[in-house]
Amino acid sequence: MAKSEKKASPQDTMIELDFNNVMTHAVGGENGLKADDIDELKPIFTEAHKDLMNRRKDGNLPFYDLPFQTKDLRRLRRTAEDIRKRVENFVVLGIGGSALGTRAVFRALRPLFHNMLPRAKRRFPRLFVADNVDPEGMASLLSLVDPRHTMFNVVSKSGTTAETMSQFMVVYDQIRRSLGKSSLKDHVIFTTDPEKGILRTMAEEMGFQTCDVPAGVGGRFSVFTPVGLLPLAVAGVNVAEMLRGAAAAEESCTRAALWNNPAYLFAAVNYALRQKRGRNILVMMPYADSLSEVADWFAQLWAESLGKRLSTDGRVVMAGQTPVKAVGVTDQHSQVQLYMEGPQDKVVVFIASSAYRADVKIPHLFKDQKDLAYLGGHTMGELIQAEQAATAKALTAAGRPNMTLRLPKITPASVGYLLYMLEVATVVSGYLYDIDPLDQPGVELGKRFTYGLMGRPGFASFKADFQKGAAPKKKFIVG
Amino acid sequence: MAKSEKKASPQDTMIELDFNNVMTHAVGGENGLKADDIDELKPIFTEAHKDLMNRRKDGNLPFYDLPFQTKDLRRLRRTAEDIRKRVENFVVLGIGGSALGTRAVFRALRPLFHNMLPRAKRRFPRLFVADNVDPEGMASLLSLVDPRHTMFNVVSKSGTTAETMSQFMVVYDQIRRSLGKSSLKDHVIFTTDPEKGILRTMAEEMGFQTCDVPAGVGGRFSVFTPVGLLPLAVAGVNVAEMLRGAAAAEESCTRAALWNNPAYLFAAVNYALRQKRGRNILVMMPYADSLSEVADWFAQLWAESLGKRLSTDGRVVMAGQTPVKAVGVTDQHSQVQLYMEGPQDKVVVFIASSAYRADVKIPHLFKDQKDLAYLGGHTMGELIQAEQAATAKALTAAGRPNMTLRLPKITPASVGYLLYMLEVATVVSGYLYDIDPLDQPGVELGKRFTYGLMGRPGFASFKADFQKGAAPKKKFIVG
């Protein structure tokens, strides 16, 4: 085990989950939980834990072991280093799980204006994640990056994702026309299934470089695979440290005892609030610009894993909790009014940092203006922390359940810890809701209608289905 | 009336609200509405309309008349033109309503990578909106923009907003030290109350330029005042066209007849779904990268206006509907699984565009791969539109209410129309919920705790209150 991959020391990774403010002693009996509400879930967790550990041992839950793939990591870092030297732009063509982890960690760990900094200052290529087929967005991106200085990373396990493959076809054609077909392999790298699929075949035929999506790892659990690690390493994130943090989380999140396992407690508390206190909304509210896209990554993880119609034995359950992203302090001036006074239908999960990587001193100024002068001498770090604490306290005083995930500092290790912990929390929540957290059957119908409308062979009947049904009534259209 | 401010022609601004897919004929009796459900709200709308028009006539709802402030507009555009010539960066220091409208319209109407384009290509200054006190974010911004080439726009009606004023103090000090105190007035412009407040006094004493926030216009209704118009005009948005679109919306959104008024119908449908069908979540899902921040702007408008504990006569109602932002097609791969199969607790509002400002042709490629070749020959515009229609159809088939706001094209006029329409829909919804949509009492307690913690004179008792109460129990902290 290389030095940089050693077990993290507790001080620099350990994330604290403080859920005092969801308990009755904080928010009262009508809205809060008692320890008993959590204890009564213990039998489910005992079973779930046993099952999870067995499935892991049998190789059926490979996401658990991703922090320990250190051999693959060396190869990936060499690839990234090579790319870095050759290009100015690295563009991910991917959507959903192929995009969100990369976005979240890039934003968390690289400078806020990374892509706007001159090369000397940022030292690493610019990173773009193209996760939409908006023609305006795509045209803007293509006019911004010069293909001669750009590497495109096509990320699709199956190689048939319509959005990603459309982007790839556009890019392929552009490179072929501007640089010649023989240049394609210097500007395109695939992240795909290790064995099968269109991209794998194409890579073998045309000599494209590839990275593997390990078998059995779904998109929303892929941030610790090359799906996330390659672009992040290219952009200058210390991915070894990130995995070191995830490895530390693996330790705490595989503890059998519910009350000692932060991932299990996160799951238990949210489930109990959902079932007993009608909290069908989970607001994730980081107090840091850099963590804002962690909330987007989590929104996919939580929504797509737990939002399910059928239980494992086929009953209609329509499970799930709707994730909402908010950013502190910004959204205190947008959403907190609703959180304080609106329906009692949500739980707020703050993400706070005990220290910031930079601070800004507020100068002593305007001494005769008492409504401003008090700010002087403080730092912005103090202000944002005071506002987080104040908002938590105000919500609590209003009987609104909230909890805080506290990072010692935003580092590759603590971010790795956070993401891994939330992944385990999501998977174990599947047992609570009695649904499969690893599938996503609900997106198929929309895809089929799209295929039908776009003329994909085999989907003509969906085009016919699309056109069937009552025509829209004029009464219900207004302009 | 100047030529550019003439009434918009219907073709280029008229937004269509199609709510067929919330009706029983589309989603069934259990989840859908009948025309009767809307008709029975007519008496409330009759009263509401009368009251709104009276209040407007008495000058108490000035937001209604903002599209017609053409005299002020000429002065503002001159100011903007002067600033544009002098600086490379325009930085808004503002939060909540002082930031969100600017962000939304800038993103909608300027190129996606505006700030990354070379000056010759973008033609207008870069625009930044600093709406957080994250010290890392602030430090990054200050190291990016050279104060010699930057204008800072301090936006605060009261002049006491802690976040904005802290930022201002930092910037003030930086300019004073680097360029000298006499340069301050060349690099700072205030947007504030026309008569009172700290910024007004300071402007008079020190010669700062100012713009007015008209009396009686709250932050979340201020996008058509200099709060939004100044930065947008500086960044190259055609604000006259935007107001022209808002003026066209004023026509359709002040119609007395519920069934002819798109703003009233938007309000009625969402209210009926909330009250009769348990839809406590409203998802706004634009199918355009450029409209993504319109959903953030709307989230403040809807949440802060309608999320209220007390009715106008003092009953505890805890009203409101939680706005959620999603972006198509991106979030089909993140949130749509939940929308299709999760709890029946939401309505999805799509924003679609009938035409895009640019399109990208998908080339004919990979002809022997039938799972890809079908994409060739289409455009990305066709793909994104097919996916929007397919997602709406799939949701409908699953009994999930959804509606579509369709813009003919994304232009300054249609965006102005859209925002104005949503403002009227929000205000009239206040009558349905029987709450005051113009206040935000719920944010006060958190502010007071912050003031107490930061040592603002007069708030010591809130610091004491903050510290009171049970200490967190160790049992409910895990790491």
C-alpha cells in the first residue's frame, strides 16, 4: 500500500453527524423522534447488515471495495498525467451518474473559478462536463474549446445512452473533419464496460484509449471508479487522498451496531422522519459554495435509489423522499422562510465545515454606523458559521427537525468520506423501504417514447403509443 | 412611448400554458383535476382580481407597473453604457432577491460561457453575482477581478443586509488600499432605497452613483427594477425588449376572467393540486440550460411568498408548496425515476421552447450500429424536444400530473413575459392560501441569532437565547 493511500487519521476525515435537532428534546413530541423510534428499527438493520456483508463478500456489491483499488489507481494516474501534459481542455461527455460525481468533487476541491484562471495559475486542464443535449449549450461549448487542445471523455457503460452518444457523434465528426480521422484516438478516451458494448468494440477496432467501469457498479455509485477518478485526476484533484477518505468511511460505515454507524443512523433517522412524521422532503443545505454540487450528486443518489413504485415482493409502495438542494447562506434569503413557516413536511440536513481553506477579514469601517460597525474585526468564516448555527437554532426553535453533517475541513479525504458514507446510507435505506436501491425501472418508458420518436429500430410501437390517447383540449391551454 | 418599448406582438412573446396533463382525462380521477375543481375557485379569483386592481390603482402594488417605466429606463441605459466602456468586470454584491433575477436572466440571455469569452467576442463586461459570504468564494472572486477594471454594485434596499454589507466593507477596504479613497466612487455604485438608509446617506456624503429600488417593491419582485436591469444592461441584455415582454404579460395576466388569464390559471391549478391532491411539491423543469436559473428565481418567489405560518386573520395554516428545480434532459437521469414511481406528492411544470437559438446536427455515422445510427440526421434540438415530450407523456401515463409552459423561443421578450406572469401567479396565490405573499416574517429569528452571535448592538439577548436550552446529547452525535 503506497504511503498516500494509508488509512486516514481520524482528525482529518471524521465527519460528525449531529442529529440532536431531530429529537423530541429539541423540536418537541409532535415533530421529533424518540430514541425508541430509532431502536425499533434495529432488527431491520441487523438483517440488512448481515445481508449487505454477505453480498459484498460474494462480490455482488463491489462499490464497497472501490476505495481499495490501489493497483488500478496507479495506472489511472499515469493516464491522467499523460493527458494533462497534452491538452488544455478535458470534456466529459456523460449524463446522470457519469457526470454528477465528477461535477460535485471538481467543484468541492478545485478553485471556484478554475476554468477561468490562466494555465500557469491553475496548472491543470480546464474541465467541462457536458451533461445535456441542449443544442445551444453544445454549440457554445464546441465554439469555446479548440479540438486540437482538447480531450473528450465519452462515459457510458452501455455505449447506447442517446444523449452521450449524440454528443460523441457530433464531436467525432468535428475532429475527423478538422484534424483527420487518424487524430481521433489522440482526442477521445472512453470510460465503458470492461468487456462488452459498442464503445468497447469501437475502441478495439480504432485504437481508442479506454478506462473500465467495474462490473456491477451502477452509475450513481461510480464516483470512485474511473468514471469520476479520471476527469478528477486530470483536473488536479488528489484522487488517492479522496480514496483514503472513502476507506476511512468504509471503516465506520460497516460497523454492525446501528448507534455507532453514521451511515446507518443517517438512514434510520430520515426513514423514521418519513414514516412517522410525514417528512417526504429532505433538504440538503451545505454552507459552502464548494459543496453545492454535492447536494446535486446526492439528489440523484437518494431520488433514483429510493423512489420506487414496487417493493421487493411486488407490492405497490411508491417509496421515496424528495431531495431538495439549498445552499447556505444564500438560500436563507430564498428558501428558509418556507422551511421555518411552511408545511411540516421536511427535514433539513446541513453540511457545515469547521474550518475554511481561506478566510477574509472584514475590516473595521463605518464606526459611526452601529448597524454595520459590529461586523468589523470578524471574518467571513465567522459570519457564515454563525449563520449556519443561527439557522439551525431558529429552525429548532420553530419545531423544525434538522441535523448537521460537520466536516473538519473540506479536503479530498473528507469529501471522499462524505460521499462514501452517503452511498452506504442510501443502500441500507433500501432495506427500510423494502425496495431495490440499485435499479431504476421508472425511466424506461420515457426512454422508449424518445426512441420511438427518434426512429430507433424496434421502437415504432412506442411512437404509435405516443400518438394515441386523447388530443389536448383547447380549454386547458391558455396564452 | 419609444419604438422599442411598443406592445409586443403575440407571436414572439406569447407563452402557452398547457395543463391538459393535470386533468382527469389525462392522469385519471385519483390524481387529476376536473374543470369543476378550477371553477369552484372562481369566487376567490373574482374578489382577488378586484382587490389587486384596486391596490394597484392606489399605488400599493407597484410591481405591476414596472414594465412601463420607460423614462427611468433611458437614464439606466445611459448609466450602463457608461459603465460598460470603463470596466471589464461588473460584480453584484447582493443576496436573495438582489441576486436571483439578475442571475436568471443573465444565464437565459447571454452566451452560456459569457465570462470565459475574450472581450472582443462577448463585447460586454463579465458579470459576477456574489450572493454568499463563503470566505473561499469571496477570496476566489477577489483574486480573479482586478479592482482597477471592476465596478461593484452594492444592492441592498436597507443598507444593513449583513452579507452584502460585509462584502462591501471588504471591497471598500481593498479599493481604498489599492487605488486610493478618491477612486471609490469610480468603482462602486449603489442600488438602494431612493430616500433613506445607510447607503443613501453614504452616497450623498461620498459621491457614489446610485440607482433606486422603487418604494414598495420587495426583493423577489425586483427583477424589473434597477436591481436586475442595471447589471443586465451592463452585461449586454436588451432590457427594453425584456420590459416589452413583461408589458405583454401585463395584458394577459390582468384579464378578469380566470379561464383567460394564464397567471391565474397557473395559480388555480397548483393550488387545487395542493389542496385536493396532496401535491406539496412543485417541480420546475426547464428543458434548456439557459433557463436553469429561472427555476432558482422562481423557487425564491414561490417559497418565500407562499410559505407562511399564519393566515391574514392570524390562524395557523402553515401554507406553501416546496419548489424543486430540475433541468431537462439532464435530470431525467437523476430525478425522473422518483417523479415516475415515488410518492404521489408533486406536480411537474415543464418549461419548453419551440425553437432554439442554435442547433447542432447529429451526423450520419456508425451505420452498422443500429442502436446509434438512428440518431444521425436528427438535430440536438429535435432530440431535446422529443425527450421533453416523451417525459411528459411517460409521466402522464403513470398518472403523474404535469403541465408545460411553452416559449416560442428564448428571447428577452419571452423571458420578461415568463417572469412577470409567474410574479402575478404568485401574488394571486396569496388569496387562495389566504396569506400575505409580500412579507417574510420567518427569516427574522435566524437573523437575530446571527446578530447576537456577531455582537450587533441591541441583540445581546438573542446571544443569550442562543446559548440557552439543552446541550446536545452525545448519544445523538456519531462520527
